[in-house]
Amino acid sequence: MRKHLSFPLCLLFLLSLFSCQDDLPKSKSLMWGELSSGAYAVGFRVSTFFDSTRRDVTLSEKGRPIEIMIWYPTELSTQSPQLTFKDYLLLVPELERDASSAHIRKWLSGAISGDTLGVSNDTLERMIATEMQAMPNAPLTDEKFPFILWTMRHNTMVAQSTLCEYLASHGYVVGYARYGGERLPLPWEMKTATEKLNVFKKHLDDLDFALHCMSNEPDVIPSSAAVITWSYAAEFAPQMQLNNSAIELVVGLSSNPLSRFGLYQGNEAGAHLKPERLNVPYVVMSEEIGFDGNKRSAPAILDELPADAHYLSFRDLAHGNFNMLEGMLPALFDVNKVQSWSNAGEAAQLGYETISRYTLCFLDLYLKKEAGIYCQTLAGQLPSGFIEVTQHGKLTNKK
């Protein structure tokens, strides 16, 4: 059973922000499109923590190194330099090893279009030089904020940089963690189920450790956390929720954290998931049409969950539009050639902006227990049929 959201429902505030944006400060970064800044400026720091319970003497006798990139609220300062998009690109392992301009351009063109020569050099140089919102190593405020951790998905620090900055400006600490050594193999790079499961367990331990480290940061409320997953990294999210009582919300962006299959754990990955244990709100955002050309629908398990659950279906988006490399950049820089799993154009930009706004709305609802200034009239301001939002879960079925 499902319910469509409508204005009389208690989830009215999950609808759009266009009508109330005019009174808010606009972002100065082209990379934000039409998204509006929150009450805070954005800081960015990179910290390395060592898990002493897992030895990794090849890198450090202190333990296994976990690098966490953290976006956080800070005070606005006109004296502070802002990061450029190049600063995020240089955190990509392939670009850390070869940071030549030619290599950066080829990598970025390939990421956007699937062709290392698919985007003109002039356009690529403009992208690379564009200022972002975050200021490196900006001072912390005296406040504490809820925190968010992305699941493992390579190059999140670039592909989701706009969303990370946006959420930090609205009062969240956002982290992306990765192993500090050589990149672990991707699921399709491994041949055996045993190897995939071993890598999955390493990533999961890394994520649980990163969640613990972030909860001890001085600007964080340790008991108030969310997990966001996108693309193939979905299956880490429910395991993290089961392992960590601080997690109050799970969000999947074109990434179903409740699927009954997994790239790492195999076809039986979700069989052991007991709906009654998935007792926090789950939000799944998805493109309407999947890779196979078939229309996607809300997974049945959403109706079995004991807490709120929501499914958002985007008519005009494809899988790649759920990250800013393919959801924002092509439209912002008039690039028409995109990956085969993505769409170009203004609808793709609007889609990524809408994904960002809804993510903020759900975070405000479940972590801050407030509707938020943005959550007033979104769906009504979007093109007809652009998005369908349905509410699920046992709480919904009882209404």
C-alpha cells in the first residue's frame, strides 16, 4: 500500500522551495545552479584517522588509515579563499598521481561524456577553474550539528561536491570516507564471491570506523546522524544502520539500499534484512525508467518498514543525473554529450537541484525535527509529472 503526498498531509513540507527562495542569499558559485545558501558559510577539511584495532603496518604502525573529507558550517569571511573545482578533482586518486592539466582534462571529459575528447578544452578549463563555496580549513563555529556520512562510492568528493556544500551551508557536517591506501577493487573488477565479500567487509568496517570518528568531532551532535548512498554503494547503508544507533535516516540516490541483491554480497544480500530491524526512515529517490528500459516502482519492502518510508520517482532523469558531474555540469556549461546512463539539458539540472532540496527537507524533518524553511511548495512548482512522491511504511498504512 502507498499514499501519494498531497497538501493536506502532514508531509506538505516535503514539497519545493521555489516560492520561498527569494529572501535567501544566493550562492556565488556557478556550480550550485539555482540552489540557495543556508545560514552558514562552508568549510572543508581533510583528516586522517587510524583504526588501531586493524593493523596496517605497510602504511602506518598506528593502524589502518581512513581519510575523511568533511564539509561543515563555518562563519562567513571575505578574507578566506574558496576552493576551486580543481581542488576537488585533485583528491581523485588517478589525478593525485598525475596532476598535469592534460590528464585532468581527459579525466573530467571522460567522467562527464564517456569520451576523453568529448568536451572542449576551453569548456573543461572553465569548469576546472570555477570557484566552489567551501573554504579550506575554515574555523569551526561554537555550535554542534547533525552529521551525514556517504557510503563508499569512489570519487564522491567530486561527483557530490555541490550537494555536500549545500547541506553544510544549511547546518550539517557532511563526511566522505575512504581507505588511505591503494584503492580497493570495484565489485565488477573482482572474479570470486569470496573476494567481493571480503572487500565489502573491509569497506563496511571502514565506514563504521569513520562514523565513530565523525561522532567525536567537536562540531558534531554524536547522537544525530544520517547515511546517504548513491549508485552501486547501496548495500552498505542498511548494514551501517543496523550497526550504529546514532543513524536516524537513510537516503538512497538512484541507489536502492533495500534491494534484495548486491554487487558485493551476491543475489542473497538482502535476504537476511528483517524489515522490523530497519526501524529508521528510509528515503529512496530513483529515475522512473531503469537501465533495462522498464519503469521502476517502489520496492515492496518499503511498505513493511516500521518507520516512515518514501519513494521519489523522477520522470526526466537517468541514473547519472543523481550526481553533479552529470546532473549539473552539462547544463551549466552547455555540454550536450553525456554518458549513456545520463541525460543532458535543463531538466537534468533541475533534477539535481530538486534531489538536493528534497534531501535537505528529509534531513531537516528527521534529524532536526523541523519542516525547514524550504519545505513548503516544491512539487507544485515543478513541471507537471516531473516527480512522483509516495509515502510508505507501516505508519502510513495505519493512517
